[in-house]
Amino acid sequence: MEKFDVIVVGAGPSGNAAAYTLARAGLSVLQLERGESPGTKNVQGAILYADALEKIIPDFRDSAPLERHVAEQRMWLLDENQSCTGATYRDARFSQEPHNRYTIIRARFDRWFSGKVKDAGALVICETTVTELLRDPAGKVIGVRTERAQGDILADCVILADGANALLGERAGLRPRVKAEDMALAVKEVIFLPRETIESRFNIADTQGVVIEIAGNITHGMVGTGFLYTNRDSLAIGIGCMLADMKRQSLTPCQLLEGLKRHPAVQPLIEGAEMKEYSAHLIPEGGYRALPQLYGEGWLVVGDSAGFVNAVHREGSNLAMTSGRFAAETLIGLRQAGKPFTAANLAAYKRRLDDSFVMADLKKYQGVPELLHDHPHILGTYPRFLGDAAREALTVDGEPKRDKQKRILGELTRKRSVLGLLGDAYRFWRAFR
Amino acid sequence: MSDALDTAAKPIKKPKRVLPEHFKSYKGVWVFIEHEHGHPHPVSWELLGKGRELADKLGVELAGVLLGGTGGEVAALVKDVGAYGADLCYVARHPVLDDYRNQPYTLGMTELVNTYQPEILLLGATTQGRDLAGSVATTLLTGLTADCTGLDIDPGDRSLLSSRPTFGGSLMCTIVNLATRPQMATVRPRVMPMPARVPDRPLRVVEHALQLDESAIVTKVVDFIPDARADKPQLPFADFIVSGGRGLGKPENFALVESLARTIGAEVGASRPAVHAGWAEVERQVGQSGKTVRPKLYIAAGISGAVQHRVGMEGADVIAGINLDPEAPIFDFANYALIGNVTELLPALEQAFARRLAAARTRRANPAEETV
Amino acid sequence: MHIAVCIKQVPDSAQIRVHPVTNTIMRQGVPTIINPYDLFALEEALRIKDRTAAKVTVLTMGPPQADDALRKCLAFGADEAVLITDKVFSGADTLATSYVLAAALKTLDAREPVDLVFTGKQTIDGDTAQVGPGIATRLGYQLLTYVSKIRELDADSRRILVERRAEGGVQVLESALPAVVTMLEGTNEIRFADMPGMFRAARQEVERWNRDAIGVDLAKVGLKGSPTVVAQVFGPKPKAVKAFRVAGDTPAAMAEAFVDRLFADYPHLEEAMLEHLEQVDRQGAKE
Ligand SMILES: Cc1cc2nc3c(=O)[nH]c(=O)nc-3n(C[C@H](O)[C@H](O)[C@H](O)COP(=O)(O)OP(=O)(O)OC[C@H]3O[C@@H](n4cnc5c(N)ncnc54)[C@H](O)[C@@H]3O)c2cc1C
Ligand SMILES: Cc1cc2nc3c(=O)[nH]c(=O)nc-3n(C[C@H](O)[C@H](O)[C@H](O)COP(=O)(O)OP(=O)(O)OC[C@H]3O[C@@H](n4cnc5c(N)ncnc54)[C@H](O)[C@@H]3O)c2cc1C
Ligand SMILES: Nc1ncnc2c1ncn2[C@@H]1O[C@H](COP(=O)(O)O)[C@@H](O)[C@H]1O
């Protein structure tokens, strides 16, 4: 039977970061991916945060397939009255090298990353699904079983980088089932537009890109957000909502996405585009409170599989890559010190996470999922109100501005009591503090 | 790397140039007359129809090329070659050519081409035509465009313009051969219309004696098992076709298609997903990777009208589409749009047709009543 | 016995989209696959290997990325893989492709005599079904196209007996090795690779042959060696007239309106339909 130092399950950003780091340090690494090739099963907006990748591959900009660097960020609140209020943040410094954020196409990016993993010396095998973890009588994880004939493979440590569903850990009894309340379901389309059209519609040049984060009534009062990103010659548009909400409201994700695409603020931007691919994916958005056990005898869990997603800032891949690197560095350290991969020794991984932005950020926003969930009007009433208010204020009709403002304020307090308003403000402040 | 793919993405501007002088010795349009066990393949007649058009544009002769055994079949076919529009017919008969086999037919065909030098050689894109064309073109070291759906002549340099689907049928491309002669193409059956048969048209026959030797031919035909005609759908030649697609949703609903087809005497066709789902046999698939059909009436039920389906049926005289979606691409080229649910419309159509046909039958049976 | 299988890596055309306005191909992210027809050829070769311990070598002419496709073949059980790759080979039509493949097969044959060459029926991108016949013609091997079944194969007597899909029936052909067989689709099903196969595929060396390795005449390869060129690419033409939208409040009313309109617009259709139905009835009565 084949045996490796480490088996990494999954070739997403977390698995690739781990396998790359391990292989570079000379450990024997097998990476297994169920998709046809790395990236084929992955769905992401996608924004790549440079910092996390820089720490793994410092010169990634020389060869990674990057679409555009983010030069402008827009935040939009859309309401069902067809209006849009929002803020635009454009900064010339965003366009100075080295850039901080990029749009990417995951299929390409993952393929590139996987190439790096192979170059580093790891054995990468695709189209192979890991069905369960092999354990010795004492419960220590000693390898994996794949769906293929003669499919058992041994390893000193298995890194679970299998993404949001986290089925392997659950099946092995290493973690509880992921709850629907903690899961968002996101759908996304990549739609094709000629490069020149994109650049003129979004007012950008050469490699500049625009990112639009969208909240409001497009989600029909459910907790969730939408996005629209510019790639080189395509746009990524998507929307995500909490799975539990969707079940309750019996709305399909496609309906939501269709609604978003038809919104008058969005429609002109995507006019004439042809759909290229449609995909749906889960995002673990339970945050800090939903984190499972992160390590044990002969195993570690990283990335989405561990629930490392910062829903508020729509960060996931950076947490995935960082946790993958930490996991690898932990193993490398133990190997160098001649120590076995026991739970006690692997606890060092958790400590590294605790000391980093990963846990710090997850802790900071731990209240947000509940806040939004318990106060759905934050995504419903306010956008509608803001939309109404802006229209009132901007409609030139001979009415004195003072009267207008008064009416707007009256309107808001009618929809939400003053106390309620204050309460919202407080909750918001606390959640995002 | 090796195909129409990379070249097709960037249309090459056809270089304007004078064709080499020695091309002038190649003259005339040839059609390979295909037959198997005494049955001519209708694509040969379709090609004579098209070939006539090309020859007239070029102001040259159209020839049929018949290879075969020494039995009576070839003689019977020669008449048809004239009737379907050829000016002359090259005939090569030899016992070795009794059954179609690649090696002797390639030998015969290349000898004929080298002797009489046609500028264009057309074959059906059948299993026989493609088998032969590939070997003949390679032996002659000339260009061959496969599986064409359109042929024309460039008025400028008199070269053959062969059009065919590319990129899995999503696009069409036109291919030319400016480098070698003859220009060869295989053409899909049922794409070109069947020309009228005019008996007793004058036809010159050129008999060509081939030196062939059975002992030099390696491959032997041991047996021929003819298809049982009755249980194979004859889709390509059906006048009426009702086809079902993914929009039918489930196998039970596909029975609605079969039922309507029975009522109006139509063959049943299917889109690829319907075949993949197992609702219909592979022989019933219409389209790019299935059959090309040219019925008088084609009813497409729950079929979106993707190009790959379209290329197989747009030659129909009349097309009616049944689809829930008013924007379905089928309505871009159908004559009639029935916008609604197939599960309701198919039975309704069956009733409407049945009533109408019953009335017509009574009228036929009692023609007197009509005047009353 | 030594069997060579020619496979091609092709874009998954089911996923190719054409931009409706510009008629440009949107290739971005279109995954590549092994030409589905070639898998029938490979599986047939592997079954022979299972029975007779033959050696199977897969070959492809393609860009460096075609390495992936060859590795998959190794995982299924092929013994060796050769990637024929060189910048000068690109842009080839079938004449130039079969020239290069034939040259490569000769090279392979010189190293270890080839008894049987398999190709798929056709590719889904080129769709020509010409490369197989081209290879056989150039090598002077027997050509057996559209083979649905290999009934007998005997390396010692160099005999092969196959069923071939002909027009209107099945030809049973007896021939001799070396031969080129182009395999019909639906004849078998490719196996599921086992884990040791996956390991072997991931680790094994894929040989690379360039123009020098197979000794070709540069005038006969790639774009230069291709007599056919693409002159124009265009989308399907929309019909001049839009479909007539049949009105009707109920399905029954719509159906009635359609039938009336259809036979009013095309009176000969009704006649033809009636006649055809009578003919069907007569035939039914006869049987
Ligand atoms: C619509 C959407 C938009 C997003 N936008 C952003 C964004 O803009 N920026 C950002 O940073 N993050 C974003 N995210 C989050 C980000 O995509 C994830 O956090 C990130 O992909 C997690 O990486 P991972 O490696 O943990 O998991 P994944 O990328 O999901 O990779 C897991 C891999 O494991 C494989 N696998 C699973 N099970 C098995 C098995 N049993 N055997 C073998 N292989 C298996 C899968 O095929 C997959 O390739 C977005 C997510 C979604 C859904
Ligand atoms: C290389 C290649 C070769 C191909 N070859 C072929 C081929 O030979 N033949 C072929 O057909 N396809 C072929 N295809 C597939 C082709 O691209 C399309 O996917 C296919 O034709 C679609 O089949 P469809 O219309 O049945 O299904 P869909 O495209 O899914 O359309 C179903 C239609 O039914 C409608 N509908 C749904 N429910 C109802 C209802 N209750 N009542 C009425 N309407 C309803 C929908 O609006 C929709 O328009 C090929 C593709 C490739 C890539
Ligand atoms: N570039 C290539 N490399 C290897 N084999 C090929 C190549 N192109 C075509 N073939 C083989 O030839 C068969 C027919 O291809 P085609 O003539 O392109 O339809 C395919 O099924 C393959 O087996």
C-alpha cells in the first residue's frame, strides 16, 4: 500500500497552500481532488487577497492568472422600488503596484496553483474522491479510502481541505454536521462581455477592475448579499443567502439571481452579455461560534471545511490559504523536531490560528450572523428607506428642502420606532466594532 | 492543435491569388455514385443535383463515377446517373469491385482521377464515402473537406467553397483548397435537395478498364448482414416527423409524441437529451451528431432549437415548434410557434389532426357530398 | 502484440459558447476532454490487452497540455504514452495530421513492431473521420473503419475478423495485420481506473517527440502542409420571417387553429398526409 507523510484532501486554496508548503519543505505529499482538475468544482466571486498568497508564493504576480486589480469598490443598497443608493470608493493608490486585491477566475487560478504544487514535488491526483478516513483501533487517523478499487492510502497525517460541506470530518465523527443556519447558498454566473465594453461601462482602464457589493431587498428580506465583479472579458455576478432562510421562503437561488440581474441598477451593466457558466456553492457563514474541532490524532482541518469565512468582508480564500499554510508549517515544525503528529502536538496549529488575523477577525464579527438574522429589516427597511429618501431629496419639484428632510425623517421613524432605530444602531456598532 | 479549431477561431482572409497554371488541366465536377448490395445511396443523387449547379457555374461537365462488379447492378445504375443530371458517367467494372472494400476502390478511384483529372470530387459523408474519401485524398495528397452541408463556387478564382459546422456545430465555416487538385468534399446525406428524375436524358458513358488482382487485395468480405429494414426507423426519408426533447420532462410524456406521430403517420424523432435519457433510440436522434432529415412537416415538441439540433432539421419544408418559452431559439427558424405546455398541446393536436383527417377521409370517400 | 491507440484532446464542445452578436468563440474556461470516440478505441485495445497481454501505447499529436489526456489513458491501463508535440505541427488539417501521426507510428514501429492501430471514429472538434484512413493509407496498413466488433484476432497468424458498420448492413471483414481500426461509438464502455493506475499515471514519464524525433519533412506538416484553409466563419442565419404565433385561449383552441392554418397555408400537406396514412394502413393490412 502506498504511504505518504501527509495526504491533503482537496485542491482548493487551502489544500493547495498546505500541499505546496509541505512539499517545498521536502515532505512526501499526496493531494487528492475529486474534480476533473483543480478548480473545476470551485465557485468563487472571486476576489483574491494578495497578502495571504504572498506569504506562500512571494512572486505569485509573475505567473498567476490574475484578471484585474481592484481599483474601485462600490457598495450598493438596492430596494424593490427599483432604486439604488450607495457609495463608491476609488483610490488611485489602489492602482499602484503591488496591488492588494485582484479579481480571478477560480478555474484558472486553481489550475495555476496546482501546477505550483506539482512543481514543488507533491503528487497530485484528480478525479478521485476520498470517501472516508482510515483509523487505527485507537482512533488515530492513519490514511484515507478512495472510491477507486484498491483505493486505501496511508499517511502520518491527513489534512482535511475538502471545503464547505466538510463531509469527511462529519462521517468520521470528528465534527458535528454543519447546520443549515450556518450555511449560505451562493449562486453565481460568469457572463461574457467584450473587454472594451466592460472597460467603458465601468470606467476602467487596462488591468483595473471594479467590485460591487450589493445588499438590500434583492434577497427578499433574507440575510444575504449579492456581488458583481469585473474580470478581463467577463463579469461575475452572484447572490447568496442563508440556506435556512431559503428553505423557509421556498425561493430558489436562480430566482434571486434573476431578480438581481433585472434590477434597473444592474441590468444596464450586464446588457447584452451571454451566460457562460452557472454554478452554486455553499459558504460556511456560521463564524466563530460555529467552528468545529480543528485538529486531532493524525488530522487537521483547514479552510472552508473548518468554517474559516469572514462573511462580512466576503473573505474566504485568504483565510483558507493562511490556515493551509499554518497547518503545513505546524507539521513541518514537528517533523523537524522529530515529534509525532499527535493531537497534543498538533494543538500548535490552533495556537497559530489564535495568534493570527484568522481568529481575531472571526471573533470580531462573531455577532453579525445572529444580528442580521434576528433583525432582517436591516437589509429590508433601510435600503428601501434610503432609496425613498434619496429620491425625495433629489427630485426637484419646488418643495423646500427643509420640508423634505422632515418628511423623510418622519417616514423613517414611522417604519421603525426611534427606540428601534437606536437599538439597531447599537447592535450594528457592537457587531462590527 | 491539429484541426479546423484553431484556424477557425481567427478567420483567415482568403488570399487573393491566381491559381497555378497546371490546375487548368483539372476540369469537371465528379460525383462518386455509392451503392451497397445493389442499393444506390440516395446521397449520390442529391450530390448530382448539387453537382449540376456547380458544373453550370463553372461551365464544365458533370460526371458520375461508378465502380462495381460485373453483375447487372452497375448497368442499372448508369441510367439513373443520367436521369439525375450527369452529362457523362465513368464506369469501372471488375469482379474485385463486387463488394465495397477500401483497397480496391481506392486503387480504382485514384486511377480514374489521375487519368481524367476532375477539378472537384464529391462523395456522400456515409460510412462508405468517408472511408473511401480519406484514403483517396491521402493517396492523391490533396485536400478534403469532410461532412459538408453547403457547397458553392467562388466566382473569383473558381475554387470550391465547402461549408460545414465547426466547434461542435455552434458555428459554420467555409473551407477552401487553393493548393491542390482535385478539391474533395464529403457531403451529409439529406442536406442537398433531391433533384427531379428526368428519364432518358442523354448520357455519355466512358468505360474504363482497371487492372486489378484479387490476390493482391488483403481484406476479404466474409459476410454481409443487411439491416432488417422493418425495425430500423427510416428517419432521414420520412415526410412527417414529430420530435420530442427534454421539455417533455419524463418518459411517460414521450409517449404523447409517439401517439401524435401514429395519428398523422409520422416518424418519431428526438433531440439528444431525449435520446440520452433513454426515451428514444439512438437512430431517432436528429441533429449534428444524429440524422439529418428533410421532411415536409417537422413538429418539435419541447425542443429548444439549439444549433446542433437545428442543423439536422432546418431543411424541413415546414417547421412547427411547441415550447413554453416564447423566446426559445426554435422560433427563430420555425414557421409556426405554439406557445404552451407540451403535455397539453400534444393531445390537443392529436385530436385536432384526427378530426381534420377523418373529415377529409369522408370527403374523399364521398366526393359527391362536397357539392351539396 | 503491440497496439497503438491514437487519441486526441479536444475542447468539451458541449461547453463551447458562441457570442450571439460577435460570433466569436468564448473559449475561456472551456475544459478539455479526451475525444469521447477515442475512449471506445482505447477500451477495445485494453480488452485485447486483458485477454492476450498485449502492450498498449497511446499517442497524440497536440500541445504540451495534451499530457493530461495521455495520463488519463495511462490510468486506464495503457502501458506507454507518447506526446507528439512541436510548434511546427500546429494548424494542421487532416492531411498534415495523418502525415505526422504516420511518421510517429513508423518511429514507434521501428522500436517495437506495431501490429494494430486504433483510432476513434471521428473527433468532436474536427469531426472529419479522415485521420484514421489517412494513417492507414500512408503506412500501407489495412484499413477497417466503423468497426463495431472485433470477432477474432490472432497475432500468430496475423489475422483479424471484424464487423464493420456499412450502409444498409454490417460487413464482416477478414483482414491481416498490421491494420488500422477506427472504432464505432457505443461498442463498449471505458473502465473506471483503479488507484494503482492513478498512481502510475501521475508518476510515469510521458515521452515527448518533436520534429527531429520522428524525422518529418517540414513542408508537409502544420499549416504549411495543409491544403485546406478556413476562409470564413459564420453563425447560423436567422430565417427572414419570424415564426407565426398561433393564438388560442385553450390548448384545444390553439391546436385547432394551428391545424386549420397549416393546411390552409400548405394544402398539399393534407393530401400527402392522407396518402401516406393510407399507404401505412395498406402495409399494416398486408402484415
Ligand atoms: C459565490 C462565492 C463567492 C465567494 N467570493 C469570495 C471572494 O470574493 N473572496 C474570497 O476570498 N472568498 C470568496 N468565497 C469563499 C471562498 O471561495 C472559499 O472560502 C474558498 O474557496 C475556500 O477554499 P477551500 O480550499 O477551503 O475549499 P474549496 O475551494 O471549496 O476546495 C475544496 C476542494 O476539495 C475538493 N473535495 C471536497 N470533498 C472531497 C473529497 N471527499 N475527496 C476529494 N476532494 C474533495 C473539492 O472538489 C474542492 O476542490 C466565495 C465563495 C462563494 C461560494
Ligand atoms: C458536439 C455536439 C453535438 C450535438 N449533437 C446534437 C444532436 O445531434 N441532436 C441534438 O438534438 N442535440 C445535439 N447536441 C445538443 C444540443 O446542443 C442541445 O443541448 C440539445 O439539442 C437540446 O435538446 P432539447 O431542446 O431537447 O433540450 P433543452 O435545450 O433543454 O430544451 C428544452 C425545451 O423545452 C421547453 N420546455 C420545457 N418544459 C416544457 C413544457 N412543459 N412544454 C413545452 N415546452 C417545454 C423549454 O422551454 C426548452 O426550450 C449536441 C451538442 C454538442 C456539443
Ligand atoms: N492530433 C491527433 N492526435 C492523435 N490522434 C488523432 C489526432 N487527430 C485525430 N486523431 C485520431 O483520428 C480519429 C479521427 O479524427 P478526425 O479525422 O479528426 O475526425 C480520432 O478519433 C483520433 O483517434
